Amino acid sequence: MAAMRGNRIFVAALAMLAAIGIAQFGRPSASAFTQDPNGQAAVETYQLIKDRYLKKLPPQELKKVLEGSIRGQIDALDDPFTSYSPPRRTEIRNQDVRGEFFGIGVVIQAARPDGTGARILNVFRGGPAFRAGLQAGDEIVEVDREDVTNMDLFDIVSKIRGPKGSVVELGVRRKGSRAVLRFNITREKIEIVSVSKTMIGKDVGYVAIETFLNVKVIDQLNKAIQELKAQGAKKLILDLRDNGGGLLDQGCQVADAFLNQGVIVYTRSRDVTRPFCEASPTTSWSGPLVVLVNRNSASASEIVAGAIQDDGRGKIIGEKTFGKGVGQNVFTLANGGELTLVTFEWLTPKKRAIHGKGIEPDITVKDTRFQEPLAFEGLGAPAGGQVELVVRDKAGKVIKRLKANVDEEGKFSFSEEVPPRPMSNIPGKAVLDLQNDAILQKALEVLKTP
């Protein structure tokens, strides 16, 4: 059996990045596996495939067979928060946790629903990609002349990142054109900024934490708070909406920035429930505070919100949170891959278990920032024609007309493209839309109340 070389604690809602090393484990024994008939059968199956399969498999294909057996064990748990990451993703995970890497200064997402391809969401002002002329919306189709249109997003990221000062050639397609534009870009040090801020009016500071998957989150938060104080902030809004969680220690430190006493979070493993961290007497912010959450606020975000709510330190405003109340340890395996394994659940200071339940806000407000995209499908329409869906408001006024082509079998479907969320191309600068943000409006109303 593979040796577990290290163990790291991880509380993200989606297992995307690794976490901080907290302990070392010895090499586990393989005897329990080989003494079990099913374990013996697994070894025999691999050996028979290696020796007797009609087509002799090269080492890379045999590697896939073995990794498939790892995934099979995890799939059998039927646990959405336990996962395996192959070795090629490990370094990317570790770079993101460290909060810096050598790259080109863009934010990308998968170009297709299956997680393949890459489209640029944001280009940071002043970075290598910005200077080269890349734009938000560009689809990356080539990396160093290799077609990446059907490649997994993680693999594309690993190809774009590289050694300091090295050059990567990107081929992109711009909206409205089939031509491939090519850019040679020199990789530079890129710092991951997970905290953004701005002032609202004369005395309200706003700070948003995008993720806790970065060891620099607490430093970035403290810096943002100090800068907001210098600009006259007397009240603070902490926005944890759409923050899926991350490193448990960063969640503890962020909560500690606002609390001055008591347990912040308990952990419960198979055998014991114990305080994981407690607040120190000093705080970064002691003034009026509200915390914004929505249905995508999860894990470490819920730890912060739960601690502040149980302490009565500030009002929680928004939607009921995701409800991810279990934590994982990330084990580095002998092959360089990583096993993210659920090993404990966490409880709020009042020992509330929120897994599958979420945290109910003190004031419930629907998140109105982004319209839900429309989609429809059907059958029975005249083949080769078009169907039209008319959308009206409550007064009966037509606000949208959506058309879809009908195929030869009379089937049709339409899905509205989700517009990209507004993002600043200056790291650390928050972009707000107060007019369409009911939760933020309610936060400002609460802060105005004596």
C-alpha cells in the first residue's frame, strides 16, 4: 500500500485546493489489505491486466488503471467531500494555497460544462497578459501550439503556469472570429489576492473574502481593514457570499479578527470533541459589523458566520448558507497524488452541528445580484422551423423574446448564456452594484440603525 507522507486540514465546500500541513504519519501497513479476499482480488486483477490483457499496456496506461482503483474506493464511499487528485494537480493546489505562483495574470474558467477548455474571465491590469493584449472573453485554444480545446481545465492551468521568466505562447479565439490570435507572454510572479475592499459613503467599509484557500487571507484582511480605517470607516460589512470555504486555520484567524473571547469552532472526530481554536483578546475590528451570506457560503465561511452569530458580535444577513459542516484532511500519497478525506465534523461555539442544515441568517434577504438564466426545451414543433418563448413582467409587458431552432424530430431547446459577474481588473478592489443588491441594501439599513 502507498505511504501517507503528510496530512493537511481542509474544510472547503468543493475540493479544489490543498491545505496546511499539520502532522506526519508513518507508513501504513498493507497486511489488512492483502489478508482480505477482496484486497487480494484487487491485486490479482491488476496483475492479470498487466500480464495477460490482449493489448500490452504502456506504463502510462497501467498508471491510469491503478488510479482507477483509487477512485473506485472513493466512489464506494458515496461522499461528495472525499476525493482524489492525481499528481499533476498537486503542485497547482499547493501553489494556490501558498498564494503565489509564476503565471500570466488571468482568471480562467472551463469553456464547457464538462470542465474542459478554458475561457478568460478577467485580465489583471498591469500583469503580463494585460500588457500582451489578452482580453476577458478570449477562449484559450492553444498552449505552446498544442490544442487544448478538449483538455481538462486543471491541465490547461498547469501548462500556462511555469518557471519564472519562461515564455508561454497562447493561441486564443476572440468572440465573433474564428481566427487564432497568438501571444508570447513571459511568466511573472503572480500573487493571489482573495480579499477585496471599498468604501460605501463616508463611514462604511466593505470587505469581501472570495475564498479561504490561501494562507495569505488573514494578512490581506488585516491590511484591508487598516486601509479602510484610514479612509474613515466606522462601520464594516464583511461579505462571505459565494465563498465556498478553504483552510480551517484561515477561518479561525478571520473570526478572531472580530472576536475577543471564547471558542471559535469545535471539531468532533470518531473519538473526541474538542475546541479547535479560541479567540485572542485583541481584534482587528471592534466597531459595528454585519456579515453577508448566501446559499453558496460554505464551510470556513460558515465557521466565521457561526462564530460571529453565536457571540452576538454582528448581524448575519442574507440567505441560509450551504450547510457543509464536515472537514477533511488532505493526505499526500506515495504517487504524488492527494486524498482529501472527511475525518471530522465541526460545531459552532454553541456546539451547533450545521451539516446539511446551514446557518439561518438573523435577517433573511434573497440574493438579487444576478438574474437566473432562462432555459426551455420541448418537442412536437414543426421540423426545421423555430419556436419563440415570450417573457412578460407582472404588468404583461414583453421583456424578452427567446428563439430556438427545431431539429428534424421536432425537438428544440434553449439556454440563456449566464453573463459574467462584474470583476475588477485591479486586484483587491471591490466592484459593487448597490442598486441591484438587496442584501447589501439591507446591510446598510441595519448599520444606520442606532
